[in-house]
Amino acid sequence: SIAESYGIMIARIACESLRIRLSLAIAKDKETSITERCETLVSMVSIIGNVESERARHPSMITWAQEQLSATLKCQTCRIWLIDETTNELLSYTGDPAVEHREQAGTGMIGYVQ
């Protein structure tokens, strides 16, 4: 619908303004209203915005943001991938203590959707 298109467009603009590349799939539940979906997107942008600063790229902050996004999206798990421009790799953390995961940009599913 038009409202859904605008909601997705607003989320993309917000992520671009934060210089964040975000790939995710939101389940289109028939019971979920457009308002609820937009509120979810706004919550996601707010959470991800906290990760934008260099200081916030600490593994514990990334892990916290992933947990918050999982709760917001009502999903089992979520992973945020950061771009390491010096090595051209995608970087993510999981677990406690955080374990670093790296993937070459442009390879695999994660590299494809970046």
C-alpha cells in the first residue's frame, strides 16, 4: 500500500542520514497496523542511531543494540553488521563475552545486501 511504501522510504532515509546500512525483513502480520509498523521502524532507527558514534561501536554496545532490536522486532535474534572501511569487511559481534565475526564485503548474503 502507499502508507507501507512511505514507511519503508522514511526508514531508508533515516538510515541513510545516519550513514547506516541496514538490511532486515519485517514480517507483514495482517494484525499489525501501519501505525505499529511505523513505530517499530522509528524504534529501530533510534536504537541503531545509538550505534553510530565511534565510541558506541564497542562490542557490548552492539550486543545491547541487537538485543533491543530483537525485542522491538519480536524476533529470536538480530545481528547488526558494521562496515570496516579500512579492511573492506563487514563486522559483527555476538554473545557474552562478545565474539567478533567478519565477512568480506560483497560476498555471501550479508555482503550482497549491504
